[in-house]
Amino acid sequence: MSPHWMFLAALAFAGVAAAEAPAPVEPETAPLLSEVVVTGEMPGPGLWRVSRGDNELWLLGTLSPLPKRFRWRSDEVEQRVAASQLLLAPPAVDFEAGVGRIRALFLLPSLLGARRNPDDAKLADVLPPELYARWQPLKQRHLKRNRKVETWRPLFAAGKLYEEATEDVGLRRRDLVWPIVEKAADRHGVAQFQPKVPVRIEDPKSTIKAFARTTLDDTECFALTLDRLEADLATMRERAEAWAIGDLDLLRRLPVADPGPACIEAVMQASVFSEQGIAELPQRLREAWLEAAEKALSEHRSTFAVLPMRLLLGKDSVLDTLAERGYAVQEPE
């Protein structure tokens, strides 16, 4: 367990690009949804083609969550990976801590304790009454046996609720696509590269302690998560099914109540992290991937890449940027 666990809790929300949130359903009338069922093998979305001259980059957009029992027909992807010289992975943060691995293990209790509200406050103490009232029926439905969550910061309580609620309707957030793509690259001897952005935390123990004492501005993150679970679970299912059959037009049209930006902002604006350059991470990750993609296009006849769909369909997508830089971009048929 490393000091970036806290960021992952927030970054995990950022699975879909932000859009106007639909009006929330009143808690007492929020529908109980049946489990998502996808039968047979599904093709998933087609591939984008980015090219300049004879060199090309084939790009697959991924989505989370997807149906638990989803079976992906990956023949086309297998063929494209096999014909490539490089598999380009999504960008990642390379956290470095000024401690050895053995010493880092002793940070775990402090790290887990940082989930709790400062001064032993409970959710009822830190949330507006109307927001806590909306939380209770959702917690009863999806976290009935979890009492500790009432002592957690709104950011982490919202993350746990989101995780359990999506599981309850037959969706799972675990990546179903990348392991298949990676195995295909291994089978065909295709080299892999993952762009990384380094972040060094010199004194993780002190950083965690400072974070544990810091009050986060995470009420908006909590409220938007409830919006999504009250009004967006059905739409979430539709998006998963649209991805499974490769319907990009429907993916573009479906509304999203996305708590991701607010949750990420709540963590990044904590002074203990903003002082270490954390606030610039999303842009740095985007630029690291674009740099790696352009390098691959200049050096290899064919490259295969995987990115979250939100970076391909959202406003100011990486595809828009590549087009502005003179590359030809073709959408899937």
C-alpha cells in the first residue's frame, strides 16, 4: 500500500466525462434496479485510427463499469495487436516515497486512518441535514452491514457506496479489457510502454498525518455521487450495454451525472498535496500520453493503444488534439 491510495479513491470516480446532471430522484421513490444481463459475446466499440503517412495508431476506448458477465469478442483487437510493434498503455502516476519498502508497510495504519473524519466526527456531523437524509436510504440499501463508513470522510464514504451500488446491479468497475489486450501482446511478442508521471513524496508519514488533520471540501463530491446513484444507475446500465454493442452515438447522447471532477478537486486542493504539485496531475498525465503517442507514430508502422472512453468522446479529447497537430483521425465504422 503506497501513499497514493487516497488519490485513487477520488480518481476512481472519473470514469466518464462530465455533463449536465439529470434531476435527482427522490430517495423514497428511487427505483430498485434489476441486475444487468448481457448474453452472448459482444463486439465492444470499434477502433479509432490515427495516422500520418504510412504509420498508424489504433485506439480502443474502454468504459467502467461494465456488466459482470460480459463476454467480449476481441478477434479484431487480437489481429491489430498482433500486427503492431508497440502496445501503448494508459498513463499512470509513478509515486515515489522517501522510504524503503519495509518501512512503507508501517504506514498502512496511518493511511487507513486518514479515511476518518478529523476529531472523530461522523457523517451526520459534517454533512448538511438534507444531504445526510438522502444518504441514509442508499446506505441502508447498499451498505447495510457497514457501520464504520459513518465515521469516514464524505469523499471515501461516497466512493464505498458507489462501489457497492454498482455491484448490486450487476456492474463491476474492474477493468475487463486491458488484461485481454495485454495477454494478446504477450502472445505475439509485442513490446509494451506505459507513460508515467513521477511524483515524489519525501516524507509520506508526515504527509499522511497532515492529511488526516485536514478538512476536505468534499460535500459537492458526496452530493454528486448521490445524484448519480439516485438518478443515473439506469443510465449507467445503458452506457455499459451501448459500449458492449459498440453504439458510440448512444454513448455520446446518454447524460452523465459525474462526481469525478469534484472528488478529485477535493483531494488536490488540500494544502498538504497542492504544495507538492498534485493539482497539475491530470494535465501532466494527458500530455505524457500525447507525447508517447506522437513518438510511437513517428517510430512504428503500427501501434495499438488503450484509453478510457471519456478521453476520446469528451470535450477537448486527445483525438481533437492529435487532429489539431496534423494527424488524420478516423472514427470507428
